[in-house]
Amino acid sequence: MARSQIVLALAASLLIVLSTVNILHRTPSRNGQHPLEIPYTQNTTVKTPGVDGHVSALSLTGGDTYLVGVGKADVTGPVVEINFMGYADPNQLGSGVRQRLYSRAFIIGSTEVPEDRFAYLVLDTQSGDTAVRNGILEALQEKGGDFAKLYGNQNIAVTGTHSHSGPGAWLNYLLPQITSRGFHKPSYQAIVDGAVASIVRAHESLAKGHLSVGTIDVLDANINRSPYAYLANPAEEREKYDHDVDKTMTVLRFTHTTDDGEKDIGTLNWFPVHGTSMLGNNTLVTGDNKGVAASLFEKSTGNTDFVAGFSQANVGDTSPNVLGAYCEYGDEAGELCDFKTSLCGNKTQPCHGRGPYWGRHDAGTASNFEIGRRQFAAARELFDNSTSAAWTPVNGQMVRSLHHFVDLSTFSFDLPNGTLVHTCPAAMGYSFAAGTTDGPGAFDFKQAPDDPHASPFWRVIGNRVATPNDTQKACHGDKIILLDVGESDTPYQWSPNIVDVQLLRVGQLFMIVSPGEATTMAGRRWKVAVHDAAIKTASQERETSHEKPIVVLGGPANTYTHYIATSEEYSVQRYEGASTLYGPWTLDAYISLTQSYLPELFERSGHLPTLVKGPQPPIQVNVSLSFITPVVVDRAPFFKHFGGIKSDVKPLHKPGDTIFATFVGANPRNNLRLDGTFAAVEQFDYVDKVWRQVRDDGDWSLVFEWKRTSTTLGTSEVRISWETGWETGDWRGDSSPNDAHGDLLVRKGASDDLRGLYRLRYYGDAKALGGSITPFESVSGEFKIV
């Protein structure tokens, strides 16, 4: 078939799907952790570091010295007219930004061997990605020098926070491109450029310092959204844990050694909770709950160079909707959804999880802020306890990383009992189309279905991709295949068969870099396996250190492989099992592979950072289809100019008010303004007689919204809103959940702090019909907060 015919056929069939369905997401141990052998903290006594970031030299020393560096850069792609990545709703198009997205880079290296280092990236994106990671590696090679020599395929981990409220259209494979109307190079390039900039900044900040690890429980920020599947795991295994999700946050603390003691430069933590606090009807870009947590932590330090990474963990079956899943309408409205199937009166769509501020009709904004604040508060509580009892120093000169590409469509291995098993080409099951309680799917597909053939429509759509043969069906076992994506390569590959297997090590700390969303129990098994294998390998290698392994899991990273469920959860075939791509032995394959590669982390001779091991995946950036309309032209209405004020601010306000103005706008896709802003609040400095910027669109309280007023004429308007209630505590309203951690933004004298003279500023860029782009600025009238 000619390419044009392929394009037309594909477009026609996909548009049918896009208009009616979403296909990715609609919308001894302690509290779930294998023994980490590190201090555990809850309700700690607070001891705050000095304002200069220094902590007692006696409290955090004792570990080995490493090269450590942190960096942060903007990765916010197009904030309007691009489909958000996560819920896979084609109608969820961006309309502005509440919070910018960032890449946070953490580099750890040996002080003796420069090549022995690794970079762990935390991006405010739905996941890592094959093409994005490849773009980062290529850009570092192009920079040359130390960047080309010291960083490469072996030692860069690209993880996502799993936010569902950022622009999409940047992923390598066709399946996630469908609802975004294809691939969009500016969306992809923003992530690549920002990630590289964060690595550069982390590299430039490298200095000798120390690392230490601590833990703290966060009991109120996540629940299990698939407890029925979790209960399929063996009872004796479940009895080892206090909860059906991991409640413990593990924190890695970075300090630089100075003449005045240890200076804090950053923290990196792992805690599992889905980035689905912002709901499927949200159209403002945010970093979801982990973006809030990171921003609050960084601002709380008073140091603009401090970097706080809130990495995802075994997130697969977790939810931030901590009040549970209820039927929102229909005959069973107000009742809990069905425990097994998450149905309400045999329908999927009425069932939805409720966050702590459910009922606000704010697209999840308040609940999102609260779940992020709870993570921040726990991390900050631990951080403020700088005593030696709260932290375990990282010891050991081994700084190692490994990375292998593995084809999981054909991988055979032995289980511990000697049984030979196989993984399969990637495929999605029927419950994949049912979605989750965080975002239900269309057509009333059931989770854990008794009748998987309920929808002839989906059989038709499924047959538009490869039709699974008997071998594929048998390989996937309990999964009734809906989309045989691993055997579909027209017009190019739909999903990955080649996956990343990556492990990082510094001293006794081991990091599993997971390409998929491991469920709670899957992550626990994986961490236990690495923990035990590390002890065994250390004994065989006669390592002299007596430190017991600390194991964390981060992801989804590098390549998005959807879910990783246990074989028992897989047999239930709820959403997570149906989205486990490579069959019932997917988790066991990852465990087998990491165990077999683990000895590389104990080798005394390091590996070349740029070495590529295994079959390389396809990079489809230059062959991906796109049906995304470019910006053609911006025009101001007759007798108006760009930036002209359409409605101005009121002159007087009180703390807690929302202050806004609207302007004649231009499409913000013309200039992404990375490391810049579309909107700002400026305050007049009466001492120096100058205006100073005090807020930008990276601040949660400042909202930039864009709306097209005429497609034909190319006109649009911008609304900038300063929601000061987020800064005074008024956002909580009359009904407030149990405030166990306090509130960062409600501080003594908050109202007094806001009093002053202000104005709003709009930064825009207009595109002429010939393609030239012209920047412009505009300011609102002045207003006072009294």
C-alpha cells in the first residue's frame, strides 16, 4: 500500500477511535518496604538547618566522599492545542499553564575514576521514552568534551513522575501517539533540550560531598485502586506487609562539603502515588502532585539552586484518590463501586476515585495540591531532622551503572523452581479499555471481565492491527487480547518489544530503573530479589563492606512499557494485568534479567559510559505521523493590538482574592519560553523605586490561560489570574481534611506579606502570515492588596 493510502486509512480508522474512547488510562518489613536496614522516622523532632543551607558537620558525615551535583531545567512543551499525555482523551487539549514542568538531574560520581558516575533524571512527564532518551544521548555526544566522554547509554536514567497533566505527542511508539493526533516535534524537543540542560547544570555543580539515606511514612497520600487483584497474591506474602500499597518514602540527601560543614544541595526521594490527582477534564499544564511537592520543597529552602526530586516508585496500582472510588451518577450514585469490577450498575464510567477535596468541581486542583503537600510535608519533616539517628551514610567507593536492551518478545528463562517459561510479543488485554477508577474507559468494558467479548466494536478495531495467532494467544494465557500491538508495525511499530534493563549503584544503595509501572507487590518482589542477590554477589566477590543493601525502584523510565503486574494479579486481568505487555511472566523476566546482570555492579573495572549492549530499539521520530495543525497566523482584532487590555484588574483587593486581567493574545505555541514565563506578577519596591517580578507561571497561584476567539481570523485572548488564596490558606474553604502536616503557605503574617502595589505582565509572541514571529509585552493596570 502506498504511504498516502496508509496515512489515509490509518487516519480514518483512528479518528473513529479518538472521538469515542480513551485507551491508555481513563482519566521483616515496615509499611510495605522490604527491609532497607536504614533508620525509620515518623513524627520526628524538628531541627531546622540554617538559612544558608548548612547543617551540622557532625550529624551528616561518616560516609564516603563522592562527586555530587544537581541541576534543574524547564521541559514545558506546547501548553495549548496539544493533547495531554496520560488519560488518552483526545478532547483533553491544553489551554494554558498553572505550573511549569521541569527536569531535575542528580549526578553521583567517583572521586577517583571520572567515568564511574551516573545521572538520574526526574522529569515532570508521564514517563521516560525511547526517543526522548535517545535524543538526550545524541545531544550530549554533540556537545563533545566531558559530556560525550562521561555520559552515555550505560549511565543515564530518564524517569517520569507519571503526571497526567502535561502535553503529549512526544512518545516513540504509535499507540500513545493515537489520541494526540500523532507526533509533535516541538513537544519532544522541549523535553530533550530541558533534560540536557539539567544534566549540564548538574555536571557544572559537581563537587565533593556526601550522601545519606532516610525514610519516613506518608500514611495519607495513596491507596490501592485494585485491591481485588492485590488479594490474588499469596496470603503468606501479603502478611509480611502492613498495607496494600507502600507507605514509606525513601529519601537520598545530597550535601557538598565546605569549610563551614556540609551544605545541602538537594534531595531525591521515592514514593509511589499515581499522577492522576488532576482529573481528565483539566486542561492546564501542571506537574500533578509530585510537581507540587517538588516546588514546595525547593521554595521552602530559600535557595534557588536547591533541587528536590520526587521520583515515582512501584506506582502501578496506587491512586491519589484517597477517599475511595464511588459511583458518581446513576441508580447507585453515592455507593462504593463494585469491588471486583469497579462497575456501577454494570457500567464503567460512573465509577471514579475521590481525592481529599472531592466535590470542588475544580478539575482536581485542590486535591492535587493537597496530595503534593502531604508528600512535601513528610519529606521536609525528615529533612529537618539532621540527627545521625535519622540518616544512614552511604558508604563504599563503588559507583556503577549498567544498561542492556533486551527483546522481551522472545525471552526464555527458568523460574526458580526450574520451569522454563517465555515472554511474548507485546499485547493489550480487554480490561485495558476499561480504564481505572482514576479515569474510566468508554463502552462499559469491565475490569476482570466474565464476558470479554462484550463489544463487537472493539473486535473490529482490534482487527485493524495484527490479529493474534494461536501461539500468541497461548503465550498470553489469561489475557484475552484486544490489541496485538507487539506484532503490529504498520505504518510503524505500535509498542516496544525491546526494553531497557538498567541498574545503578552507589555504595550500598541500589536503584532499579523500571521501564513500566510495577504494581505494589511486583515492586516488592523485585526489590527483595535485588536485595538478596546483592548480598549473595557481595559475598562471592568478597566485598569487605558490611553495609547491608538498600534497594529502591524508580520509574516508569527510559521506555514506557505500560504495567508490570505479578503473575497472580495478571491472572485476574484487571486493568494493570491486562496492560502487562509481555504475558504472565513479565515481572519474573525482569527479575531474572536484573539478577543475571547484577554482578556487573560489583566489577572493579568500570565500563565505557557510551557502550550499547543488546538489540537497539527503533527510533521513530523522523517517521512518525502527525495530524497536528501548526499555528498559521495570529491577528489582533480590528482597531486592537497584541497585548491590548480587554478587561483590566480592579484597583483594590484583599489577601485571598483572585486578581485577573484579559489581553489581546497570540498563540503561545509560537515560543515555548523555556526557562522563561508567559505571565508574571510584579510588585513595586518603594525603597528602590522599581518594579520587581515576584511570581511567574511556575508558581501554582499564577494561572495563564489562552483561548482562541476566531479560527478564521486567527484571533485569541489571554487571561492571567493571580489566585492569592493559595498563599493565604483560603483555598481550603470551609471543609478541610485532617491537617496532620500543617500548611506551608499559611504562615505567620501571610496577609501582611501580600500587602503592596502590584501589576500583571503578559509575555507573548505573534506569528505573521509569512512565518515571522514577533515578541511583545503588556502590563495591566496597577492594583493594591490592602
